Amino acid sequence: MTGSPVAAPATRDGTPEVRLLDATQLGLDDAGLRSFARAATRRTGAPHSSRSYRYPYALITWHDAPVGVDLERIEACDEAFADLICTPAERADPACSADRDNYLSSLWCAKEALAKALGDARRYDPARLESPARWPGRRAGPWRTAPLAVTPGHVGWICWRALDRHPGVIG
């Protein structure tokens, strides 16, 4: 997943391209990483892109259809944070108690990726938005989601609108 983006909007199978950028390897400070990531997604020429930063890392993605990505560091999550981001069903999930910090970080990350893909992430109330991390089969209608293998101590999620490569075929 690391490396420079190529000038191709999406993979041949219709899934978005994703890259993990490491500012340490690139010799960049926080501002430099952000600038590099913006330029990298512009160079792809893709109609849709998304970026997320957790210095010293950035996740970038691009696609032919709406796409969102988020990267979060796994940190201690208190009750107030859980109340802010969880639906009642998410709070009741046994995984919330089993590995609370990872669970809540992952829920938040997936919700942020979806909110970015849907448009303006600031317009959505996370406590009312069911997390894509809990979607059966990692899909909901035309939307797809996937956890991303990122660096240790972090979680990453991507959400995208699936392309209809075969009109008349539901899938």
C-alpha cells in the first residue's frame, strides 16, 4: 500500500487505489506531508479523492466514484467519546467491552471515511450514523467499505461507491 500514486483513477476491478505515506521516509514535516498528499492525489487525475492525516502518516485514495478514507491512532477512549460517536447498537456490541479503545477507534475511523465519501464530513452526527465497520458483508446498497492494513497502533478505513461495471447486474 505504500508508494507514489500512479496516474490511474482506480484499479481494474473497480476498487479505489490507496497509498500510505510515511513522512519520516519522505523527510517531511506535518505541513510538507499535507502538501505532498494533496499534490499526489491531484496528479492522479481521478475525479474523486480523499486524504487523512495522523502525523507522521497520511492515507490517500482516489477513485472514479465517491470515496473517503480515514486514519486514526488507537488511543484511550473515555465514556464521553463513546457517547459522542456510538449508536445504541454500537454501545451494546460485546466488542465494545472486549477491546474498547481499538473498537471505538475503528468505529470512529469507519464513520469518518463514510462521511467523507458522502460529502462534507462535518454535516454528519456520528451518534446517528451506523458505522460501516458493522455493515454485513462490508456493503450497504451501492456502498462498500474495508479496513486497511496500516501501521501498528493505527486503524484505517475506506468507503466508496461501487461502480456499476455491468449494467443490469446487481452486486
